[in-house]
Amino acid sequence: MPLAHGGGSSGVLLAHGVGSSSDLPLPLDLVLQAGAATVVLSFLIAAVLWTRPRLGGGTIRPVRTAGWLPALRIAVLLLSAYLVGNALLGPRNSANPAAHALFVWLWVGLVPLSVLFGPVWRAVNPLRTLARLLRFPRAGLRPGPGAAAWPGVLWLLAFVWFELVAPDRTDPLVIGCCLLGYAVAQLGMALLRGEEWFARGDCFELYSELAGRLSPLRWRVPLSGLAVPLPFAGGLAAFVAVWWGSTVFDSASGSPVWAGFTQRAGHASLYASGALVLVCAGVLIAVRKIAGKLDVTASLVPIAVGYTLAHYLSLLVVEAPRGVVLLVQQWGVAPGAAWNVVPIPAVIAVAQVALILVGHVLGVIVAHDAAITAAASPVGGPPLAAALPPATASRPAGPLPVAGLPLAAASAPVAVSGLVVGGDSAGVAVAVPGRSTLATLAGELPLVLFMIGCTWAGLFLLFVR
């Protein structure tokens, strides 16, 4: 991730991972072995102690928002408008906080805020607030069938390309133009399709929603948010793949090997664009194929969160407060203040390893719970039928509601706990009535191997460059 420092708008690219293999408390090979052992042990412990589904039926804690949320929305809207205006009309140098606001506060800071409090961007999204102030029709002028989360996938891919590849991406004027264009496009689609557009078309709202599924303050049972499917399932695996794949690309593109290659070959932006798309596509293929017949999208969310926090940890510690200083200095406050904190590399390295391992352990638990839920709830079998309202449990076919969410007909894939049960052989799990625990665990083996590979890749890319 680039941030401008110095006097020119082109700036100096800073490496945000201050840790390296020399900062680890153990040799890197031992850390890799410990990572694999952690994933395997968490799988075995879950297999022995987690013998029945525990994450289903997640409920949200009620929160009173009437007294403060409207004021917070207006404050976020005004701050966003100021930042965009200042990016367009303010200084075109490192004194402008536009890059910090977009790349650090929004892209990185949104993850820990959402993990703690839930989908905060949905609550304070300035575009959603503006649409309400402008009295856009809630259902839109031309409501129609949605395209699931695919619009959010494309916008996220465009954003990570801008963040990691685009020329002059630290220039405040370029950032301001891009943010203004994004706002116009999102508001235009919201006017046509209604307010629900933001949930699947605004990549930052979808990003916050997925990370917020881990919030212990929002969900009564920890991790149960990942067992509650979104109203739209299509495209979520691709969204997580772009989210995670872009972080992997950011690590790989910072290596001397990549830098040497682009210097020799030229056309750095062209090669970087192609590599970014290939990495994201590779992650998606891995999610769909290498993990076996399970749809592991929900279980990959804690892994993506852990890797994002680990990858950008030092950036968040150093640059987020520095952005606040730059912002207040725009108003003439504290002109001589500076934030020159330098994290201790060994502490950052240990925290990065811990975040990656915790993310993978949580992913194993979520995937295991979903697998035994699928095994215990065959399509049309007693556990699933018991979950249905009486009026719909006896219906032989047609869309059936479960927990207020649409469920496909009995012959089609059925979303259960973030996984897919039933369906065909094209990469979906098949619920087998009376399936033994041993068979269920055997079915999870490809997923465990996949997660071990992900653990190694995450640690290797963070500490070996």
C-alpha cells in the first residue's frame, strides 16, 4: 500500500510491514511448522469436542441507536464531504490527508471496527445517508432483480487495482476524482435500484458486513454470524477471493524478485494488473476446487480478516494517527505536531503470526460446524424440516424460507451455515442422511490441507521477501 511522504505528490512508497523473518522469536521453518500444527490440532480438537452444530440460529444483540446514530451519520457525511473537497481543491502534497483517509482509515481501519462493533459502514455509510437526505425512493425508480454481490466484487477489484497498481494513486487530486466518481456511480444505481443497492453494490459496505459477522458485540453467540447466510449468496466467494488475493498480491509485489522482474521487463503497471487479477482468480479457484466439495466462503472470512490485520498492522499503528494529525493541521490546529512512533519489529512480528493463526483456527471451527450441520441436516430430513415453519415444512417443492432467508427447492443447493448442502457435483457438498462422524471428518480433510497451505503462504509472504 502506498502513502505519499515528502514534498511531491508522487511521494515515496513506504513498506508497511516492518517485521521480517529476523524479527521472529523462532526460526521461520519452526514458525511454519507451528502454524501447520496449530491448524491440524484445532481440527482434531474440534472433531473430538465439537460434535454437534453450535453456531446455527445466530441472533443479533439489540442496540439503541435513536439518540446518537443520526448525529453520527451526519458527522461522517460532513467529514467525507470535507475530505473529498479537500482532495480536489487542497494541497497536492503529503500534507493532504486524502491518502490516509482512503487507504488507512477506510480500507484498513474498517476491519477492526467491524470485527468489534459489527457492520459499521452500513450504519454510517455517507452515500446511504445522502440518498436518504435527497429522498431517493427506497425501492428505486426501476427496481429489478439484483445481481447478488457481483457489483460489489467488480467495485472491490477496481478499488484494489487503484490502491496497488494505478499510477499517481497517492495524488490527492486523483483520489478526489476517483471518490467523486465512485459516489456518483453508487448514488445513480441507488436511485435506479433502491437503497438495497448499497448492501451488494458498495464494496466497502459489503466488506464491513462480512468482517462484522465476527463481532462478539453484535452476535450473541461468537462466530454465529458466519452461520447466517446473507440474503444474496452469489459472488461472495469471489468477493472474499479479491479481498484476500489483493492482500497476497500486495505482499508478493513488495518483494525484490517482483521489483527486479518489472525493472527488466518494463510495463510495470501492465504486468501488475495482470498479476493482480491472476492472484485473485487463483484464490477463487482454490476456494472452489482445492478445498474439496465444500463451499468454504464463510470459513474464509476470519482468515481474510486475520491476514488483513497482520499485513497492515504496522501501517494502522503508524499511519492512522498520522492521518489524524494531518487532518487537524488542515484547520490550523497543532501546526508543529507530528506522529513519529516506530513499532518494535519483534512485537509486530509476533502479533502478525498470532493474527494469522487465530484467523485459521476460527476458520477451521466455522468450517467444521458447517460440515456437521450439513451431515446432521439432510435435505428434507428431520433437523432441517424441524427448522421450517409448519406451513412450509410440508411443501414438496418451491422456494422455502429458513430463518427469514430464501431457501431453494429441495432439488437445488441449499445454504446451511454458510456452506452449501445438496445440489450436484459441481463443487457443492452433498448431505447424506445418516452420514457418520468419521465420514464428515474425512470430508473436511481437503479443507484442512487447504488451510495449512494458506497458513504457510500467509507467513511466508509476510516474513520472506
